[in-house]
Amino acid sequence: MDLVLPLWFEIGSLVILSLILLADLLLILKRPHIPSTRESTLWVIFYVTLALLFAGVMWVIAGPEYAGQFVAGWLTEYSLSIDNLFVFVLIMSQFAVPRRYQQEVLMVGIIIALVLRGIFILVGAAVIEQFSWVFYIFGAFLVWTAWRQAFPGGAHDDEVKQEAFVVRMLRRTIDISDHYDGAKIRTVVDGKKMWTPMIIVFAAIGVTDLLFAIDSIPAIFGITQSAFIVFTANIFALMGLRQLYFLLGDLLDRLRYLHYGIAFILAFIGLKLVFHAMHVNELPFINNGEHIEWAPEISTWMSLAVIVLSMAVATVASLVASARERRRAVEDAPAPRASDNHA
């Protein structure tokens, strides 16, 4: 049964979420700064609470099944967005973006991500409606993506290669200065108008967003076929992402097993999509074009449990391993000599 929501709820939700994002952007433009841990924590709590309240409203209006789909989709996109932060850290470091302007870069990245994901969602929803066999392709793609996540052969090599290509193309086609001019993308050097390195950063962020949108949209369509839930789950996953960037900080380096948790989630959803494709099969060369009735249908609540458990295990394992390494480093450190104490 397709999700049918009151038009006022859909329009009202999108308007309110757009206003919140606009207010967030204006706040950054008016007062660029490095947010404190307390400020970042409060913002993250606010956005997470907002998502849970939205899920509660969905429960009242549409029922527990669709509320569960939203939560599962939101958590999936949130975990993938955290993985996205790793690449953002690399980009900020690679191009030496001043820390006080990183908020603006992140916000631009979030807006680009929303636009790209909106396009992918519309295309994906139209394709799914017309061709049920596309679930086979989505499922196989997610299993392959899961393998890349678990055994990357170098962290985010594809993203880095794509960014390097974009940077080379930009440098060949436009004049770019050697230094930043605040958060501006245009500046004047010796009387000549030039682009600042910020344009390269925005381009690299945009390429990264595109690659992650290609991965994330099939994943959430494996949880729900409602375009509204897919889009709102993506909005909530991206809201608060810049605050999470500053909140996690060095902790991102300690989440060494996070990619295994994400890989397991993607593989699980990929298999779920394949099972769903088998269940609604119409391809003539598979089971003579008949539905494969024995193919299991994995429930939303089982998906939600797998997503939460995978991320919890990956996070706890990462923090335990990191704490053990720090303890071992302290134990292996040479003891101070008596002469040093009396110096």
C-alpha cells in the first residue's frame, strides 16, 4: 500500500525544514566562527530531537510502519553522512581551509548534497515506478559498494582521484589565486580579478556529494519507496552535519571500524533489495517471469534493528580499540630518568 499523506503535511514539512536550513545558513554568514563543543552538542541534539519528533508525527498521521521506514532511512543516511565527513576532513586539510570558514564550506556542501539527492530521488522514484527489475541492479550495486567500504584498498581512493581531476581541470581553465580572501570565491590580486582557492574546495565538496548521493539513494530506496520519506530522511540526515563535524573533531580518526558497520548495512540492504526484486519478479528469464514466492520480505523493524546494532557495534569496537592503543602507548613510553626529575 502506497503512502498517502495530507498535502498540507507534505508542503508544511518541506517549508519548515527549508526555513530551518535557511536560518542556519544566514547564521553562518552573519557570524562565521569556530563553534564550541557545547554549541555543537546542543545543535546536534536539537536536530536529532527534531527528527524523532517528525517520526512521532509520522506515526500519528501515517502509522507505525511508515514512521519506522522514516527512522530506518534517516539512520541509514545519517551513518553514510558521517562517512562523508571523513572525506570533508581530507578536503579541508588538503586545501588548508581556515578553520573559522569551514562552517560556510560545510553548509555549501550540504546545500549541494540536498540538490543532488533531490534530483536522484525524483529520477529513482520514477524508474522504480516503471521498472520493478531495477531493484536487482540497486541490490547488486549496494553489495558491491559494501565490498568497497569493507576493503577500500586506501581510504576513499575514488573520491580523491575524482577531486584531483576536477582540481586540475579548474586550474587549467580559470585563474585561481594562491591565497584565501576570507570566505570569498572571488578576489582582486594586483588589480586583476581572480578566483580564490575556495572555488576548488567547493568543487571538491560537490564531487564528493555526487559520489555519496549515488551510493546513498539506492540504499534508502531499499528501505522505503516513498519519495517523501526518502527526501525528508535525507534532509534530516544532512541537518546538523556541520555541527557534527566540529563536535566529533579528532574522534573521527578513532572511528576506525565505522566503515565495517556501514558496509554491513549496505550489504544487508542490498540483499533485501534483491529479495524484494525476486518477490515481485517480472523478468521472463527468471522463474519464467513469475513472482518468486519463497523469497523473504524483510520487515522495516528488522532493518531498523540491523542498522542500529551495526552502527553501535562498529562505534563501540572502534572506541575500545582506540582506548586500548592509547593505554598501550602510555605503558610502552619510557619512564622518566631520575636525572630528569632533578633537573
